Amino acid sequence: MKSRLVRIGNSRGVRLPKPVIEQAGLAEEVELQVLGNTVVIRSRHTARAGWAEAAQRMRAAGHDRLLDKATATRFDEKEWSWR
């Protein structure tokens, strides 16, 4: 698909047709990357996206247990006390 750079203030931009935006799943914020002479526009993924759902699946499958036995620390042995 051919497009032209358009002036946006002191910068330039590319207008993306609505079907392209929808097909790529782009939202308000995107990530830009330059690879050689290619500009890549990606949907911006938030940090830890999908972690909550993955944790729920792990819990449902019983895979959310500690792998090692808990070991007491100096705090547990000497400094902590129930009152």
C-alpha cells in the first residue's frame, strides 16, 4: 500500500487507514522501531500483560506451589515473636 508523509507541526507523519489500524490491533499508544531502513509500528504491550490470567490458570492446575521447602531466616529464629 502506498502512502505519503504529511506535515504535522514541525514533524511528519503517515496517515493509517482505519482497516489497517483495526487489522493490526493498534490502540492510542504504539511502539516504533527502526530496523535498517524500515519503520515498524507495533501495538504497545503493557508490562506484565496477561500475567493475572496466567496465574489464574496456574492456580486452577495446581501449579502455584513453592518448589523448595521454606527455610527459616535469622529473623524467623531470633527476632520474630508472637505477642
